[in-house]
Amino acid sequence: MRRVLPLFAGASMLAALVIAGPQSSAAPVPTPEVTLPPIPAISGLPIPSLPTDLLVPKFIGAAAAKNPISHPTIPQNPYLSPDGTNTMHNDAYASDAYKVSGPLGKNLKVSSASYGIRECATIAFDSKNRIVGLCGGLEGFGMMVIDPVTLKPISELRTSARNLATAANPFTDICGGTYFFLDKNDVAYPTTAKKTVLKIKVQADGTLIKQKEWSLADKVPASDCLIATMPDWKGRLWFFTQQGIVGTLNRTTGAIKTVHLPVGEEVTNSVSTDETGGMYVVSTHALYRLDATSSGTPKTTWRRTYDRGTRLKTGNLSQGSGTTPTLLGEKWVAINDNADPKTNVLVYDRRKGVKSRLHCKQPTLAANAGTTDNSLVAAGNSFIIENNYGYGGPTTTILGQTTTPGLARVKVDKTGCHVAWTSDEIAPSSVAKASLGNGLLYAYTKPKQTDPLTNTLDAWYFTAIDIRTGKTKWSRLTGTGVQWNNHYAAIYLGPDGAAYIATLAGLVRIKDS
């Protein structure tokens, strides 16, 4: 994953956080939909800056040289828009890697736009390179089309509403708007809190039109909710619920086929798929490869349990793997587990008919203080993991607080795997991304301030790390204050190489000038 958990923004955000109090990381409660008015119009003015921005370094390090890194071919799913533009994790393999070269750190220009109390944590790019975002806040979720340079909204359409009268915690509620995918025809497929899948067309002028809505309510219990959708290579739309229902939807006939994972297993992450027909999902207990039968019914091809640990670690939303399964080349699929004292990167042979499934198990991150709730990044012949231990919501990173350091690159070879490097950068909850075009890994970081003058400030940085060495090349300040917290939003690279990161107050754009 991960993960779309939007909430407060604007000048009153800190007060709202204090009122909200400590945030639980317990499994989210499904939220029934209520009738709300259309999304209010917003201006897209810059995210508010603070005078404290002047007290911390604006830029640390030096610009990097472009040094592309080779990577196994990622085939294009014909039912998705071009790779790098279609989902939170970039492609059907959930690689979190881009072919395009992102910012090198040369005279970086940072701009932003505030969208009120909405965070556009999952975004794609349409055929005109416009941003298509699934944006959520206290009132619910909506699709937005956004100018990729000015960040001004072009159009908006409400997709799902949130019932504020329920006990669901908006910081951890992942029902009704976590993921969507964009197809090659500029059509988005988000889910809703009322257990439907929408078909929304982005028109040539940027307006949004709802073309169709499929209800899955008779297949999904009232206590359950939709988490993720993804098309396979034959165009079947797969859907996954929090309580472990897996189904396929034939978008032509409307036929729905479902199976249920073992009782007690939950799904709280996104999914990946490959050209052989495999659909890969991780539950709170096991990693699965599922394939569809001739009738379209999902069937478990193989299942492997993992060590889910003895506790829900601060930084995870569930006791189990926090990752979307990440595919690499023609063989590998990788996740993390939740083992103690150290979490492991687990690399499996994903192909059918293989007798020896687990290829390697590599301990990573800090002992008794390491976990991730974000997808592994595939780069070259390796997987990169980010430590989210200690992040329990925005209140855990205010007034100078931050989380446990650590990123690690695990290289895979024919006989096993090993840690190639570790980094002490602190990325509380960013979905890191790799630029294969320049050899840099991007993370959204919050370093510990040690100067007595600034040790209660919350300075957020966009940071570039050399994929080959693990050395930090540079960090660029976005701003100080809780409004710059990304709260599990992913980093994205646009087709022109600009980087984007959603925060609790809006969207930030970073580009070499």
C-alpha cells in the first residue's frame, strides 16, 4: 500500500488535530454513505506557509547527476492507461518505479495548492497529462481533474460520502475511496462507501461524467466494505473487500463471481497482477496468487502464510503485512511480514507449478522498531523498504516529534537476497518512488531537529536518495507545520518529470527549473 487516509487541512488543522486527540491504528470501521451536497468550490490557492520556514535549511546537499538504472521489463496491461500514469503504485506490477527522470535537484521550484479539507492521495494522469485525483476529507471522497502545472482544479465530482455520526476514525477509515485505476480511454474506476464501482469519464475539456455504476451490495455484507479494484489482462475487473471477499465483475454482462478468503483474514492493501493471469493480494495472514476460472470465478492458485507477529505495531493499520505485493521480472513477488524482532522482506517465486515457493527471507529495519505500511519499491534487481514505525497519525509528528529512521535496499540474486544498503532518513509515512530514468529514490522525510531553536518545529522535506549506494543526494524543504504532512499519500512523477506529493492541506509540485 499505500494509502489514502485524508483528513484535516488549512489554518485550523492543528486545532482540529488537538480536538481529535490520539489516533488509533485499529482496523477501520466501514462507513455507511449519507447524502451530502456537491463538493464545494475551491480556489487552489497555495498551501499556507509559516515564518518558521526561514529557521530551517531550504536545501541540503547538491544536485545529482542523471544515472539511469536498468530494470526488468514491466508489461503494459492493455486495460490500464500507460504505465506510470494509472494507479497509486504506477503499473499492474505495483513497481512504484518510473521510467521518466524525476527532479535532479537543479534550482528546484516548489509550488503548491490547497484544496480545503481534502487530500488527493491517489492520483493518475490522463492522455492530456492532467492530474486525475481521488481526493478525500471529512465529508467524503471525490474525483478531481487538476492542471499539472498550476495545480488549479479543472473539475470535480462527488463519488462517496462519509457519515460523520459514526465511530469510524477518518484518519484510518479506508472504506469507500482508497484506490482507483485509470484506463487507456481516460476512464476512472473508483469504489464507493455504498459498495458500488463507478465508471467516470474524463472528457476532452477536463470535465467528469459518471457513465455507469455497478452495485456489489448484495455480495458484500453491511459490516464489510470495498478496498481495492484492478483489471486483469482479459479485462475482468477484480474487487477485494476488507473482510476477505474476492470477486470479479464482467463489465459487459454485469456478471459477478466471488469467493471468500478464510474467516478472520482481512485485506487492507492494494493488489497487483501479471500477464499470465495471476492476481496477487496479501491478507493479514497470507500472500495469495489467484487466477480466474473459465467462468470468471476467482480461485486460489497458491497461498503462503507468513509471520504476522504478536502485535499491531505503531505505524501499521492491521496486524500483518503493510505492503501491496510487488512484482519483479517474470518470477518474483515480494512483501514484508510483521515478524519480531525484525520485519522480513519475503521474496517468492510467483509462477504456477513451482514446488519451492519462498526464494529468500531477509530481516530488515530496526529491531523491535521496524515496520512498513507502504508498498516495497522495485528497482533494478532489488526491493526497497521504508520504516514507518512510530507513525500513528498526524499528532505523532507535531511539535518536533518524528518517527523511527530507516530505509533499506534488498538485492535479489539466483541463490537468495541480502541487504545492499541502509539509510537513516526518516520517512514517517511516504509511499516512496524510484526514478529508473535517473537512478534516484524519492521519499518524503521529517528529520529530527536537534537545534534548541528549532527542535519543536515540524519541517518536511522532499528527499532524493541514490538507489545504488543509499546515500542521500539532497533534500528540499516543502514547509513547516502539520499542513505539510503527507499522511500515507504517495509520491508521484508526472510525464514531464515533475514530482507531486499530496499533503493534508493540498498538493505540492517539485520540478527542476
